[in-house]
Amino acid sequence: MRELFVTRDTVYDMMYNSITMAATIMPSDVKSTILEYLNRENNETARLHLEVIMRNCEMAEKEGRLLCPDTGSPLYYVRIGDNVRVEGGFSTLYGEAKKAVAKATANGKLRPNMVHPITRENTGTNVGYYLPKVEVRFDPHIDYMDVIAVPKGGGSEIFGTFYRVMYPADGKRGIMKFVLDCIKESTYAGKTCPPNILGIGIGGTADICMKIAKEAAVLRPIGSRHPEKEIADLEMELVEMVQSSGIGPMGMGGMSSVLDVHIEYAVTHTAGLPVGFNAQCSLSRRKVARITLDGNMTYSDSPEWEYR
Amino acid sequence: MAEIRLSIPLKEKEVRDLEIGDVIYLDGPIFTGRSLFHIRAIDENILPPVDFKKMNIFMHIGPVMVQVNNEWRPVSMAPTSSIRFEKYGAAVIRKLGLKGIIGKTTMGAESTVAMKEVGCVHLTVVGVMGNTLASQVTRVLNVHFLDKLGKTEATWVMELENAGPFIVSIDTHGKNLFHRVNREVEKRFEDFYAKYGISKDFTYTDVNP
């Protein structure tokens, strides 16, 4: 396979452009779903919510403003073909992610959100220990590199994250009890800014369980389905159920209550049954920057991140 | 849905006339704050030099601000979740004599009692309103504690014009809009639990019996 050499400057551009575009342009699948909901929603308050979301989204795109002032925690997912070489080695990804996030913050494209957890002192740059997150995955099936930026809002992350270890005897009933409790609790009073994309992770270890729940919520586009029929059917069943729950936009009632439900599972220890839950907000911000062998950089809203 | 336009400072009578679900637009000056405002105001008695009689609406928000030619401008600003400040909510309402709080979500039982007492409402957000709200700010009048707290947690003082829409989530009669919505949601969820055979007394396996 021909080698793809990516310069340090290109890595920076991919990091900077993807996160600033994610913060200002609504993904096309999210936009078309909200417009579809607006067309059929008959609750007056719910319609007002959806109209305001669309008006703000238009202003963000036309005037380079932000989709939401809470630009959240800066997360990057990088998918790399085996033929890719990066100037300075792959650790360049970490350094350029920090530079890009600090610059985007200085330019008012990201709000300075990241603070020391105990002193609460703001780093001012959104950069510090462990953040921005740069999750790297090597993929033998591709000959390009993707940088996926996800500015993950605080509402959905803080109010919409749950984890529980149960046991085999708790079974599917236990899983569904956990999931329904999470949905009810997290959407109350619009805490997670519904309609959400809900990510459910089942199995694995504690960290894998939370990781696949989170990735299901923030990286899988609306309408994508798990390849196994049983899981895909459960996803669709839950979508229909939550839509009929009356939660509505910002938890204020209506028929537009959820954008999608994505379930991922991992094999797990025979003694346990961990389950994780993560909600993504109604803007579901994400942007993919791709560099291909011809040296072209393209942008999309479809991460194709899953590896099962 | 009654649509009501009010000027700040709000008068007690007009606040007491409001009901949950009313749609509100506002004119006049507001001040901002988040977690650190609450903690400092109550635990350390540190307040910004703001005339709380003239500015009796507190906005829970961390605006994205840029400075152009020495003048601050909001790029985007949408209220943050008020429910996070519930521990300090009632004390701040009483201490500042607030007539209104603007924030995402809602507040809890203790704040609701204080609101009834003082004559204060909670106004919740409509949709994601960061850009429309920023465009309804006519002037940034002042900023306090910027060096100490940073741009997100600092107290900004801003003049609003026809800002909104906001929806009354807690009124002075002790009612909460979300309680009303949630009664319906709870009913539907009962059917969902039943569908998966989850009874009311379901318990997970207890490994510390």
C-alpha cells in the first residue's frame, strides 16, 4: 500500500478545522431529523423549542457563531490506516490537538470550560491533564486518516452518564430497568437537552462499557443500526418507546423526545453484567476531517468509528 | 401560552401575577453567575458590586465573550442548569431579594419555598438559544471578578432588549412546570417497565446482603 505522509501542519489543520466546524455547523443527519420533527410536532411549546434551535443553528452557520455556548469537553477520535506516517511520529497528534484546542479557545470558537477539579481554577485554554482526549485507533482496512472532533456539552455529559455493574441473574430485565431509569432521570427538566442520541454500552470491563456507550452516543449518526438484528430491533423499539413518552424537547412535553438510540455490546466476564449509559444533546456536534492518498482534505459528519 | 414583556427591575406585583408556562420577554440590565458565584456569595460573603434592587434578575450563565477594541461582546450565550445550584439557591434568593432567575432546567423544593416568600420566579430556556440571546444584548455594562474567576464564571452585567423567549418554570404559587409534564411521563414509563416485566419491587442482585 502506498504511504500517506501527513505533515505536522496538516495534523494541526485537521484538529483545528474539525473542532471549530463541529462547534458551528450542525451535522446534516441531526438537522434533517430536527426539521422532520418540526414538521410533525403538534405541541405548541415543543414547536417553539425546535424553531429556536433551528434559528440558532442558522445564525451559527451564517455568522460563524456557536451552535451552543457550552462547547463542552474537547474530544478527538483518530482513525489511522496502516500506510499512514505522521511528521515527528504519531505523538504529534497529542501535541497538535493541544495547540489546536488552545487556539480555538483563544479565537472564541471554544468556551474555556476546563478547570482543576478541586481548586476549580480554569486553565483558560481547555488544555490540561488528560484533555483534550485523543483516542487513537489503527485500522488495517483503510488507507487514509480521519480526525473526528466532538465538543461534548456539559449538560448531556454531566447529567446523562450512568454506570452499573449487575449480575447474570439480573439479565435483560435488569438491563432494561437500568436503561429506563437512566432515560427518565437524565431527561427530567431538560437536563441533557433532549431530544438526545442515547448511547447504551453492555458488557466489557468498566472502562470498555462506558467507552462503547459514549461512542455509540457521540459517533454513530442518526439512523445507523447495530449489525445484529436483535440489537438493531431493540434500538428501534426503544426509539419508538421514548418518542411516545411525552418527554419532548427540553423535557417540556411533546412528541419529539429522542433523536436515536444506539446500543453496543462487548463480551464480558462470565460472572458480571456491566451496563453504561451516555446521552448526547440535541445538537450532537461532531465533524470528521479526512486526509486521503491524493493529499485532499475532506469533511463529513459520518465517523464510521465502530469496530466490533 | 400567554406572551408577556417585562422591564427590569421587575415589580413584586407583576411577578406574583405570573404562572408556570407563561412565555416571557425581558428588557433591562441583568447580572450573571454560576457555581462560584453561589459558593462565594454564601460561604464567603463575597458579592459583586451590583445594585440588586435595580438589577433583580440573576442569569445562570457562562457567556462566550470576545473583546473587540476594548469592548466586550458576547459571541454566544445560553443559560446553564439552575438545578446544580440548588444547595445555595434559597439562600441567594433571600440574600439578594431576587425577583427572577433565568437558567436552564429548573430549581428544587427549597428554592421554590424561598421564591414564594420573596416573590421570585424561575424562567427556563427555550431550545438552544445561544445566538439569539447574544444578539439581544445591547451592551456589556461591566464585568466583575474576571481575573480571579475567568470568563466563564465571572459576573457580567449586560443590558438586554426584548430578550427571550423564556418560560416560567416555577411561579410564586409554588408550582413547577416540569412536575406537570413529569406526571404524564411517569404514567407512560409505568407501561414501559411493565412491557419488560419489571415490577415495582424489582431489585438488582444484592452482593452485600
